[in-house]
Amino acid sequence: MTQAYIVDAVRSPVTRRGGALAGVHPADLGAAVLTGLMDRTGIDPAAVEDVVFGCVDTIGPQAGDIARTAWLAAGLPDHVPGVTVDRQCGSSQQAVHFAAQAVLSGTADVVVAGGVQNMSAIPISAAMTLGQQYGFADPFSGSVGWQRRYGSQPVSQFRSAEMIARKWGASRLDMEQFALESHRRAVAAAAEGRFDREILPIGDVTTDTCPRPDTSLAKMAALAPLEEDGLVTAAMASQICDGSAALLVVSERALAVHGLTPRARIHHLSVRGADPVWMLTAPIPATAHALRRTGMTIEDFDAIEINEAFAPVVLAWLKETHADPDLVNINGGGIALGHPLGATGARLMTTLLAELDRTGGRYGLQTMCEGGGQANVTIIERLG
């Protein structure tokens, strides 16, 4: 049976909006991890058959197929093509899926997957708001089919987070405690050097800058909710930031031809949808689907990464899956480490792989909520 392997995975530091990477052109931000991946693996860049990159809000410097632009900006061979994927927050996790599927199908042997996002340069939802100058208030209004099915109710991640918190009974204190723990874990992981292997410095930028060692429940309690009379505050949401990540996915034949040693095998890939108005609940049915398909249970995993778009997303998922919280986002999540939209899926996979290596664990699961009410699930098996 054909297998797909991850040879290595690298990422940039993730820095706050307006921070150290804010002035780096997205193509150069992507080029940095591509160059680093080529150097670290020793693969001949000419052997790469495709570059699949996630990116959201592909306008301005992120337009024009940033996967291709970043590869060329890195000075790498121009015969290697690139394609940009938009599955909203899960874009670069989907990039990993497409890369693995190309290998599993036998149509490619060497594919680079990853993602990039400069949210300082191009604000979140910029592609949606840009349509207003052409008479489109948002992607949904004016669609007869959408209106017939979902009416005119607002489609908002903030509304979704509020609905999830209330449906699954997450109090404001519950969510603040979860957020505080995310920061605590991220600060501790950085202090212990857990991110050192996965981070490629960009210039003088060598570390993540989003974790807040000085935050507290008292500081969080002082924040106003994001919606009137709401429970969710900015402290419980993933941070706006800048970053990139890349992985090398290859076939068994490529391992032999290029003398590569894999770090992990792709064990399972799937994606599922749920209610797009609720938007952020899909990791729950997507995880259940992945477990059914593989015959695995949630207890089989030694490490789990679920994107902390908002604290209630993970708290609801924990309630439904009964996963061990001590194995979920062990080194902190998006609340502390940030969520550079198009890069986060690949960043999570890079961190998951490093954590399995650190602990000697065998299986890791990754999932994340995505716009449109979707969620990818990836299961990897560490090899060692």
C-alpha cells in the first residue's frame, strides 16, 4: 500500500500584529520557511513536484498565487509550480492533505505543503470587506440560494463563539481559566526550549512573541465582551499575528531515491462540514468521523492539537470527545501562540510532530474549526 511520509516540518516565529515580522513581505515570509525546509532536509529543490500553500485574504501582497510567488522569491527552481489553497483557517492543514493525497495517489513523489499569513499587512476578512466597493456587503447577502436556506441571520465567528459557550455551558470564568492555561503552557514550553527545533529564525527574530507571561485572571476580567451582553472577550480568542510554516511530504520511493529519513507517516486524512452559521463546531463531528474511519479511540493519541480559535470551541470539543485535557495543546494554543490564518494548520502540524518526538509518543491528532462550518482532521504516526 502506498504511504505518505513527513520528512520534516519547520515554521517561522509567530509574532504579534504590528510586531517584528509585520514589515516582511508575505512572499519573503513564505520563502524563509521554504528555504529552511530545503536546507534542513537536504532535498534537491529541483525534485519538488508541487508547492501547496494555504493563505486567506489573498489580496495585495498575498494575491497572485502566493505559493508560487514565495517559492520564486526564495530563489528556488522556476520549473516547480505552486498552488494556493483557501479553506479559511484550515487552509494549510488542507495543503498538507492535498500534498499527502498527491503522494498517496501515486501522481507525485515529493510535495511541499505549508502556509503563510501576514495579518499586519492584510487585516482579517480584508477580502470580504473589499467586495463592498463593488456592491457586495458580504459573501452571503444577495445569494438567493443562501437566503432560502439560512435566511439573513448574521454569519460571524464572534456570534458562533457566543452560541457555543452558551450551548455547552462554558462560563466566562471557565473560558478565562482555559485562556490563562494556554499562556502558561506556551510560556513554559518556550522556557524549556520545546519550540527550538521547529522554529527557523527570520533575521533577528528567533522566538514567538504572542505568549503573555504577565497575564492574569484579574486582567482578563477587566476586558469588555466582544458582543453586547456576551461572555467571550478578546482574551479568549486567538491572537492576530504573522507567520509561516512548511512541511516536506514524500513517497516511499522518494525516501530511497533521495536518501531521506521520515519523521512521521500520514495515518489518516479527512474533512467534514457542519452548520455554517454555527461555523466553529465542525471539529466535533469531524473527529468522530475520523475515529470511525480508523477504528481508533480518543485514548489512542499521545498528543492532540486543536486550534484555539476561541476558548469555547476547545471546551465544547473536550466535552464531546472526552479527550484528556493534559494531552491537548500541551504547549499552548492559538490563544497564546497566535493564529496566522493561512499558516496555522502547518504550524500546528509542526508543533504536533515536535511534541511526539519530545515525548516518544506514537499517534497525534490535529483538527481545527474553519469558516463555512468545516474541520479537517489529520492523524500522524511518529516513526523513530
